[in-house]
Amino acid sequence: MGISYISEKSHLSEGQRHLLNVLGIVNTSFAVVVLLAWSSVQLFLMEPIEWATWQPITRTQDLASLGEYPFVILWLLPLLGMFGGMVFGASGKSKQAYFCATTPIILISGILAWYYFLPQEWH
């Protein structure tokens, strides 16, 4: 017999949990790709992020550069979104869980779409 701080009626449905898991996988895989394969994805990601933040990305091989401002957006924001989605999903708060899980995806996709698909005059 255990104590639960979550009421039974606040659990997410099977479809909601599945969608939340997919969003968490997308966030986590993006963060892992940025961390482990930066030399490959920097050709596509570096210019738009530098343009959006007005800061150059200086990524070196040491661990100290992982916490520098523009680069930290690319890996920490998706991980925090995945973690927030898991916490709110476990407590049954679906709106907050979806907000946390989709915000990094929408933000980074919006920056990339604005930079690559809109006219140069709008930059």
C-alpha cells in the first residue's frame, strides 16, 4: 500500500501520453544531435541562431563552451522542455505539459523558418 499525491482522475489518456512521449523524444533527440554532432549541424543551425541572438557561437572542444549563451539555447532548452513535459504529464496537467514540450520545438523551428524562408530584407 502506497501514498499517491496525484488523484486518479487527473491522469492523462493513452493518446495524450503517446503524443507527450513523441514530443519528448523529438526534444531529446535534437539536444543529443546538437551536443554530439555539432560539426555536422552547425552548417545549418549556426547562422540563424547567431542572427536571432545577435551573439556569435564560439564552440570549442572543452566542456566550458557548453554553457555559453547562444549554444546553450540549442541543447538546454529542448531538455528543459522534455523534463517539464514529463513532470506536468505525470501530474496530469496536460496543457502545461504540452506547452513545455512544444515551446522549444516551435521556437527553434520559427527561428530557422524565419531565417531560411523569408526574404533577406526581413532579417
